[in-house]
Amino acid sequence: MEEKECSAFDIYRDVIQKNSWKQYFEAAIYTDERWNRELPAMCNAALLETNVIKATDFFDCVFQHCKKYPPTPATAATLKFTQNRLDKLKENGGWLPITETEQAEDPLSVSFPTEAFPGGIEKYLKSVVAYSQVDTAMTFSAALATFALCMQGKYMVSYPSGNGWKEHLCLYLVIVAEPGETKSGTFGAVNRPIRAWQDEKRADYEKSRNLYLQEKQAKEEKQANLRKAIASLKTDPQEKQQYHEELKAITDELTELQAPISPDFIVADTTMEALADLMKKTGGSAGVFGSEGDFFKIITGLYNHGVCSNLQLILNAYDGDSYMMRRVTRDTYLQRPLLSFCLMLQPNLYQETFANAELRGRGLLARFLTCTPRSMAGKRDKRSTAKLDAVNYVAYEKAMAHFLNLQQDPEKEPPVLTWEQDAKERILDYMQIIENSMGKGQPMEDCKDYANKASAVAMRIAGILHLLQTYSLEQIPPISKETVEKAIKVHRFFFAEKLKELQEIETREAKLEEKLLKRIIEKTIKKNAAYIPERVLYASLRNTKEFQRKEIFNDFLAGLAEKNWIQIEEDVHKKRIIYISPYANKPE
């Protein structure tokens, strides 16, 4: 039966193509049984004709022959369904030719501009590259984020047009690398001065903290005793007034009592609650630095049945916006929270995280610079005798310690970096290029959330590089054009990394789209059919990793429809029907 139907289908497609159906019908010998058996083949052949006029003329002829060979109720329904579809196709001008998917360009390859860092710092970081045998971009990107962490809250940078807007120096950075890429070793060498500084400060901090807690406890006890005394007084207004004044004084003293700032301001994995508590101890500043990316697993809900964490602290801390966390036992208020991130993620976790619609919709992912260093697996020299540069480490440590030792006053706005006139013009020109990249047909058209924040990031990078060049001066001068040029090179590196990522996403999506199209063709044209119910198609794919989520399945269907591979319509029961384009498989 199947062979016969296939043969009939091929015949009817052939006669439609050749405009020879009248002659064929006149010569063919039908019975009622054969006619009804072959009617589905006629209908599908008509719907798989690229020329809707030819298809309609053929179908008119089929209707004429139905007078001689009356259709069964089932085939009558098929005829009506096909007629409605042809009428709609004719009304809409028929099938549009398929829009070919553009070939993705070769991924951009831009090297990290190491010369953007001052000489001694650059030399030390290059020794880390040689010692750890990692890609240059991994080490220098991690160092940039580390300096941002040390500088945040200590300085801000003004918007170059003079509109009054200011940016903090925080950076959110993700480095994407496979296991075995010496991520931990690189982190250790880059963050070594911070660990040394923390070790030096920890003993003094513990001593100050104990004194603070003792003083706080004594004042709280005095406060409690005064409240009891006031409550017990009933007749002496003068004495009661005196106690009230003492209570106010001790309450004011408690309010003004400042806890010492903890030197332990870096975490690798933590909850939002624990992070808020840490930032309370550090004066509002902290860093989330880790070589395994566990923090992203926490905030994306991989440890909590897919429920994302409360992201507000991370969102606010990018710009230093005040934050309040309310709990049953107590509230945590941060006046000017500031965070920097440097997280190393494996590619699969990165793809899963950055495909999270909620994280993107909240604007979190747009805040992150991304870097995918070249893999060095198979290229490392096991006989290497490279060592860390002890001489230039001194310059590296000195710069980092300077910013770590700067006192941060949470009550006051940090000093603001300004620009030389030619530096203003250069950075504004670059910011305009970024803005233009979001236009129609431009590289960032589909990534506006990232590009919208890119100009501010370029400013932050300029501020960081400027401070590395000038921190030893008594008076910090305005940012120079030379520094702006270096900042632009660094930012272009990250911009190119994002473009490369977008190209890779396009490639992955093209492969998935091809897979879905192949399945539709298998379920239609290869079975001599012009359409398939959507529920049947989805049922055949729901056990696949790529399409088990209905929203992803629908997104890719919409993409195929946009390129004219398919058309999606509803039948009388409001069930979606997928029609395959006749251009998808033209008869030879």
C-alpha cells in the first residue's frame, strides 16, 4: 500500500509540474476505491507545488472528477482542508522563496593588549603567563578585575561630556575555560598581594573587633539599664528627664560606633544573604572571585530546583545603589554596596547561565565582560623552568597594596577622576562607535543590553588604567588621551570576545535549526505529506535535550517560519498545523 501511495504521489507531482493532469485523468482508469485511496496523494502533491496557480488549477480538475468518483466522508474532509489551504495560499500570493541563512563570519581574533598595563606590572603578569602556561588573556583579564576590586569605592570616573554622571570602577568579569587550564594557579599568582595584605591585617582586625564588641556590649547594657530605670520611675519628672537625656546620648554613641572593616572581602561561592552580611563587615565592598564558578550555580538555581536567587544586591552593587535586605530576625542595610566579579566558568555552565532568560531579562548578564582564552592543552612544555618574576612582583604588589590601604568612607562620595580635553573627545568618539553598533544590521543589533552598558565599562577601564599609571603622584591628574587609547584597546578586546560569542551562538543555533528542519522534512516530504500537526512534531522531539523545553521549540519554529521554510496555521479546532515549504524539496 505504501509503495503504491508513494508512486501515486510522485505521479501527481509530476503531472502538476508538467501541466499534464487533464491528459492524465482522461487516460487513467479509476474506481471509487482507487480514487479515494489516492486523493490524499493528490492533496499533498497540490500543497507541495511552488506555483499556487498550477496547484489550484490541478485541484479544480480533481474536484470535477469527484463528481464521477464520490469521495468518502474522510476524503471529503481532506478535500475541504486542502481547498481552504490553497485559497489562503492564493490570497497571500503563494509561498515565498526560502531565505538562505547567512554564513557566519570567521570568529574575530583580538589579542589582549598587555602594554596597557604599566611596565613592571605587565612584566610580572607575563611571568605568570609563562609560569602557569596559560593564554595571556586569562591572566591579564583576571588582573584587570583584581585591580577593579581594590579600587572600587576609592575613586569614581566622570562622564566625559560633563553631564554630571559618574561611574564606579567595579568590573564584572567571566573567564570561560575548560577543566585543566590551570585556572587556580593563575588566580593564585594574580591575587597573591591581596592574600598577603589580608594576612597582615587580620590580627589587627581581630583585636579591633574584640574591642569594638566589648564597647558595643557595654553601651547596649547601659542602654538597657536606662530603659528599665525610666520604666520604673513614676513620680519624679526631673529624674526621668535626666535618664531620657542619658538614654539619648548612649543611643547616639551606639549609632556612631563604627565596626572595624574586615580585610576578608573576597568569597568564591556564597548565598545572597551571606554576601550581604560579608559586605556589612567590609564597609560595603567585596569581590566574588572563584576558579570554579560555583556562585553562578547558586544564583541560577542549579542547587535549588531552577529557582533563581534574589539578584537585587548584585544589580545594585554594580553602580553603588543602596540596598536593604529584610529578614525575620534583622535587616541589613548597605548604603553604597560595591562588587567586582572574576569567575572562571566551564563552557557548558557558561552557556547554560548566559542562556537564562530571567538573568538576561533582569540585566545581570549585560553587566559581565566575557573572555574565552585559547586552550593550552597539548601545547604546554613539561620541561619549562619558568618562574614568577620576583623583581617586578614588587611593583605589582606595591600598586595593589596602595589601593587596598586607601581608607573608604561609606558616608562620603569617592573622589572623581576627570579627563583632559583631547581624552574627552577620543573616548566620546569611541562611545559613539559603540552606540552605532546597535543600529539595524549592525553587529550589536541583537545584543543591545550588553552594548548599552559598554560605554560605561570603557570609562571604568580607562579609570583603572589611569590610576595604575598615576597612583604614586601627590595629586591625581586628569585622564590623558594616551590612557584612553590603551583603555579602548582593552575594551575592544572584550567587545571582540562578545562578538565572537555571538557568532558561536549563531553557529550553534543554525545547527539546531537544521536539526529541527530535518525532522520536519522527515515527517512530511519524505512521507509524501505537506504538513504535520505541531503536537505530533513536538512529541517526536520532547525527549531530546535541545528541544524538550516548549519555549525553545517554539522559538526555533518561529525562526524557520521567518525564513519561509514553514508556515504555521491553526485548524478549525485551534490546533497548530505546520506546513513545509514546497521549495524545501523540489522534485528533480
